[in-house]
Amino acid sequence: MIRSHLFFYCIFLSISLLNGCSSTSNRMSSSNPSNIHDLVLLREVDPAIAFDVRYATTNNFTGRVLYDCGEVYLSRRAAERLKRVSERLRPLGLRLKVYDGYRPLSVQKKLWAIVPDENYVANPAKGSRHNRGCSVDLTLIDERGEELEMPTPYDDFSERAHIDSLDVSREAMANHFILMKAMTAEGYIPLRTEWWHFDAPGWEQHPILDVDPCELSGVE
Ligand SMILES: [Zn+2]
């Protein structure tokens, strides 16, 4: 029974990855190049989303505060997709909790200075997908705001965080399945090595940005 559950879980992951890639190629052609800098404040697009912006605190794997303010921005299309994910989860009594979204290139350089290892941090010479405003790190919470059990904590860089890891509890696997299903249904593409990370299709067409989110928010 468990073995067949795992089998279907693996098949779902494989199909999700393939669908994500095909969504990218289908939708890239409809991207509007004049709109690619269009970062929007995620909490204004969808007030139902909760936030725990770890990089604006010392509660992250570097132990340092990397953001001056805890506002999360995404490209408009990525944000609108996430709002639709949120609506899919509502009947299940679940909400999204976002850890990170758009990240300025200057912060990527700070991360790289602390951890210059491409196994853990994207090299700023190439840029991170987060620098393009098209990636989001997130989990699920219940109606009381409690995080659902997932394969690992956020920013755990062990192999247990890989989306095809079977070294996780049945409950974590089921919760991860719900998150994957809702995200991929709206075109988001999972990252194989981090269960919490998803890219919006067409991310590679967006430029690497270095706009300070605090300036966008008018925070002094
Ligand atoms: Zn990420």
C-alpha cells in the first residue's frame, strides 16, 4: 500500500516537472517585454497570503539580517499566478506562507560573500532566479496559521529537501503533494533540490534587477 502510494507520488513529480517546462515554452511567446520590470507588492495582490521573511531577520541560515524591510515583491504575472494558487487552496482550509520572493542583486552578492558555494547560493555573476522577481519560496499553513509538516524546515540543504526524496514522513509527503499540485496547476515550476522553491514560467525572459524593495515601499 505504502509502496503504491510512493509510486504514484513519484509519477506525479515527474509529470509536474515536464508540465512546468512545457508551460514555460507555451507562455513565453505571449510575454510582453514592456512589462518585465513590473514588480508588485504581493500582500496588496493577495491579502490572504501570510509572510515570514526570514532574510529580514536573523532567523535564516546565514544568521544575519539581509533585507532592510520585510516586504515581498514579485513580477505582476508571478503574483497573479500565486493569487490563483491561493484561491485553489481556500476550499481546503489552507493558505500560503511566503518566505521570499524578489531579491535584489545586491542582496545576492551579500549572500554569496557569506556562503560562496553554488550548492547553497546562486552565484551573483549569473544571478539568482529570485533576482528576476519570478521565484517564490513558500509553504502551507492551516486556518490557525500553523505551518503544515513538510519534508524539512526552510533552507535545509540536505537531500531530504529534494522533491523526489522518499526519506520523509507520510504526512509531510501528503502536504508537499498538495503544495506541488496547487502550484503546478497554475504553471509554477518546482526546483528539484528545494521543496519550497518555485519559478514562474518565462522567468528567463525577465531581467536581473537591483531595485531596493524598501524604496519601492517608501520605507526610509
Ligand atoms: Zn528560492
